[in-house]
Amino acid sequence: MSDGWTDKKKRSICNFLVNSPKGTIFLTSNDTSDISKTAVKVFEMIDDIVEQVGEENVVQIVTDNAVNYNAACEMLMEKRNKLFWTSCVAHCIDLMLKDLEKKIKVHELMIMKGRKITTFIYSRTLLITMLKYFTKGKDLIKPAMTRFATAYLTLGCLFDNRNALRTMFASKQWKVSRFAKLEGGKYAERVIMDNKVWSNVNTYLKATYPLIKVLRMVDSDEKPAMGFIYSEMEKAKQKIKTNFKDDRKR
């Protein structure tokens, strides 16, 4: 299994791990900063790892879903035809959530509004205290396993706390505070008090929460079998269809 990431010094790193019925172990880590990430270079890198482990010991290669990895692993399967490649489930679902945010303008706009509100509140200690009073200690930000899942889970937190937020922005405590006079405060109040906003958020969550549920399952410590993953993805598709009353256009 390969896992590519970028460290704090902006170096590209690729970790390689080996999974077996006994568990997952770390094998090696390559600094790929100076390696052009073409399909050929990626192929050579993965092929070398297979050689180290022993082709007879390798059944499957798991990588992310980037185009260069797709092409490299196709080349690998041509050379070593007893193994096969699978793209990472978590990465695939994250890309689906990314497409929903980036390719549907209303999703992108609402996520931007949610970020503005949470950034305004969480950058001010006194405002956090006020928020916790009205939400009974609940937070508006919910970190998740991936960036795009986090964006939708945060929208979910805003939606769940919408009544508490409305009460807060309508309260005397808010009206007399200096935050209510700031541009960011006025913006947050306008968005929170807009009923259409919450109707839209509810729609976005109907499209994304079934996918996030599967993402949580595959990213947990308990590793589900491949058949289980396919079954859960099928359930997610059906749930999304049901949420939109089987209207493909919606």
C-alpha cells in the first residue's frame, strides 16, 4: 500500500506499507520531491517495492486515485500479471465529496459561508464563550478524516445547532456586544437568520452524509472486507436516491 503526502517542509514523501492477515507494517519511505511524478517514474518506484517484497508475496497494490498512479499501476499489471491494483476507497470517496463542493456552485458557496462564520466565532475567545452558553457546550467545527468530509460535517454541526445560533444572534447579549457591530458579525447574523440557507444546507447533507458514513467505516481501525465496502457503497447510493425521491435531476 502506498501513501503519498507532503510534510511541513513541503517535501513530497511516499510511504510504503505491507498488509497481511497478521496486520499492517511500515516497509519504507521515499522522498519523491526530486522525482518527476510521471506514470513511468511512479511505475519504477512501485515495481522496485514489489521486487523487494517478492512478487510471489504480492496479491494487490493499493494507491490513491491520482491519474499518474492509475497509469503506473496499469503498467505494473502488464508486467506482473499475477497481481492487481485497487485505488484507495477513502481517497475515492474524498474525491467524490471534492467534486460535490467544487463542481456544484451552491455547495461551494454554502461551505464558504460556513467557514466565514466559524472562523469569525472561533477567532474570538469571548464569542466562543457566548456560543457555548447558547449551544450548551456543543462545537460548530467537527474535524474528520479528510478535508472535504470536514467541510460537510461542519455544515452538519451548524445545521444541528441552527436554533441555538438563531437564539444567540437574536439575544440582547449579542446585540449589545461589540461583535455585532463588526462586518463579520453582521455577515454571520444575516446568514444564520436566513431560513433559505438552512433549507439549502439540509439538501446538501442529504447528498453527502451517506458517503461520509462509508468513509468513516473504511477509515476506522476495524478494516472491513472488500465485499462489505461494495455493499455499503450500494446502500449509500440507494440512500441518496431515496433522499431525493429518486429524481435524477435533483
